[in-house]
Amino acid sequence: MADEKDMQEENLNQEQEPEVQDQPDLDDTEEYEEIEPEEVITPDVEAAENFEVNNLKEELQKADQTISDLKDRLIRSQADFENFKKRSQKQREEIAQYTKEELVKKLLPVLDNFDLALNHSSTDNPEAYQKGVELVSKQLRDVLDSEGLKEIEAEGASFDPNYHHGVAVDENSEVPDQHITEVYQKGYELKGKVIRPSMVKVNQNS
């Protein structure tokens, strides 16, 4: 009887225990790749992109046109500058030629008077001949003075290496030191520029 009772209790306990189902092993689950949703381009976005691309193309075309215009302007400016240089050079040459021509015209009367003086060099009146030569000399100086020629002061002046070329030394106690006592050759300046210094003797008091 006791054994039968024990068996009944065991069967009752088995009926009361919940049935445990096998749980899947997480480690055995298959890995699934995450699928990103496809980007959907709406008509508005596509239109905006096309508009931006067209704007960029237009800006690029404008930039190319601007560069082309600048190149053309540069080429024209270089050509104009070269033409200006040629015209300026030609004008300078014409001015120089005109200046020489005018100077020669002014010297022609002087040359005529020199010829007259030479033709009368055997005259019996030496004083008149000398006076004629002096007049020709003055006429020549007047022409050169009108062109800007000026004689450099030297006799008795203080020696200045910018205007005087010392070729000899004098010792005269009556003359201040570094003053010119004799002029061997006159010097000249043309419009403020020394074209030939005076050749002089300079006094030195030791």
C-alpha cells in the first residue's frame, strides 16, 4: 500500500512541473546583414541639382570669355605700346634733324663772311681786315650763344674740377692758393652741361 501511495505522489509531482522547452542558443543564431534603405531621389532634388550644374556651366563660360577678352586687350595694348615707341623714336629723330638743320642755317651767314674775309686777306688795310674778322667771330659767337652755348669762367677764378682741367702749376704769392693764373684753352657748357672743361694753370702756394 505504501509503495502504491508513493507512486501516485510521484506521478502528481510530474504533472505539476512545467514543461521546459529548449531555448535557442544565441551563439548559434545566424548573423543577418543590416540592409540600408535605398536613397530615394525626389524630382525636386534632381531639379535643384540640375539647376546648380547649369549655373556652374554658365559661370565657367563667363570666366572663359573674360579671360579671352583680357588676352585680346593685352595684345592690343602691347601693339599700341610698340607703335607708340616707334612714333616717339621717329619724332626724336625728326626733332634732332630739324635742330641740326636750323643750326646749319644760322651758321651759313658766318661761313659766307669768312669767305669774304679770306678773299680780302691781301688788302692794304690790315685794321679793316682785323675788324672784319672780329665781326665774323662775334657773329659766330652770337649764333652759338642762341643755341645755349656758354663760355666757362676761368681766368682768375677759383679752381673747380667740375669745370676746369689743370695741366700746369704756378707759384705766385700774389695770387690766392688754388686760383687759376692762365687759361690755355677755353671751356664751354651747353645748356648747363659741360661739354669741354677749361684747360688751365693752377696756382699753389706752398
